Amino acid sequence: MKNLIYKEIRLVIQPPVYIMALCGALVLVPAYPYFVGVSYSMLAILICFSVARANNDHVFTSMLPIHRKDIVGAKLFTVCFTELLTLLVAIPCAILSSCLINTTGNIVGMDANFAFFGLTLIAYSVFNIIFLPWYFKTGYKTGVPMAVAMIVYVLLVCLFELVINLVPFLKTNLDSLDPATFGYQLIVLAFGVVMFLVTAIITYKKSNKNFKKVSL
């Protein structure tokens, strides 16, 4: 597994991943929908898997004396690494934004607060559990799985924004930079972290089950 992860880092995770991770810094921009910035990781994942397919990565890995579950684990690492790298950039920028730049909050979409990152993790989780198990029904076709996963992801993010803006209680407590509301926001963040971890396990198991049926 360690060697496969090293292979992913060296050969599959492309330079655009690191460039698009910097889009997490868009939370610094006033009056900007912050979910857009953290969504560039989806495009980075598409690039990684498309390049891997073009380079016949699935053929190369299938010829190695390794377990298929390790191949699944390495690909799951690529997806989660890409998503978490974006958040790693966004978090310090969100602190800077909330404390110095956008102190009154974001007038276009959610503020860059605890709830925002919790909901981002929930959206990532849904994307992962759709994309990877579907991808591993073949082990190399990315088009339809990626398209469906991205559509669901975008709809889910839009739903978050819509519901929070329509429900006064949620608007007051989740779309706020007031420290008095942080308790509610931390609940959302904790739920997002747990969901991300649990769905990663489920995604791994479902992907491994699908990949075992594939003849490469």
C-alpha cells in the first residue's frame, strides 16, 4: 500500500491539484460564493483520474503482484488527499478573512465559519461514495461516474445554501461569525468530520467489492 500511495503522489496526482488547492484561498474574496472555491478539488480529481487512464495506469497496477484492495485504497487516498489539501489551504484563509477582511460576513452565500467546513465535508463525502464505487465497476472509466457525482455534489451544495437562507434559525446560527453561534456550527463540523470518515470506510468497502468483479 505504501508503495502504491507513493506511485499516486509521483505519477497520478498532477501539478494542477496543487494549483487548484490554492482556490481554497477564495474565501478571502469579499462577496463571493465560498463553496465555489472548495469545489475546484472536484476538477482536480477529474484531471488525476483522466491522466491515469490516458497513461494506462489501470493496466500497470493490475500487472503488479498486489491485492486489488490496495489499488482501491491508493485511489481513495488520491481523492481524499485532493479534497483535504483544498481545505488545508482554505482554513487559515477563512480565519484571516473572518478576522480582518470580511468581518461583517459574506453577503453572497455562507460565511467562512465552522458550519461551512462541516457542510463542505458532507458534500465531499457524498461525492466520494458515489464516484469511487461506480468508478471501480470498471477500474478505468471516469466519465459517467464523475459526471453524476459532480451533479449530485453541486445540487447538494445549492440545497445547503437554499435551506440555510430560507430557515431563519439556520440562517441566524449557521451563517454567522458571531461567537455565540459557534456551538451550533461546531455540531455541524463534528457531524461533517464523522461523516467524511465513515463514508470513506464505506466507500472503500463498496469500491473493493465492485473491483473484485472486474476483469482487467
